[in-house]
Amino acid sequence: MSKSFTPAAPLTPQELNTILREARAHRARVLAKGVSAIAQRLRALFGAGSRTAGKGQNRAV
């Protein structure tokens, strides 16, 4: 059973836009932090091997 938030006074369009802009910025920061953490884990897992993985595969046979 969830309760909805009811402000004491209705929000103006400007206030609503400000809240939405701040929420989007927060979501972007959280997403960027998560992507950075995943990239860091992948670098730790694969190390230097991932940097040289593609080299030498295009040699003539």
C-alpha cells in the first residue's frame, strides 16, 4: 500500500520544472557513477590484457 505525496500548496510550473531538472541531473550522476564503477571493475578483471587483445589479429595467413 503506497501513499502519494500531497504538497501543502500546489506547485507552480516553474517549481515543477526545477524539481524535474534536479531529479534528471541526479539520475545522470548516479548512472555515470555506476558506469564508472563497472568500467573500473572490468579494468581490474582484465588488466593489461584487454589493451592488447585486438593487436595482431589482422595478420596475413
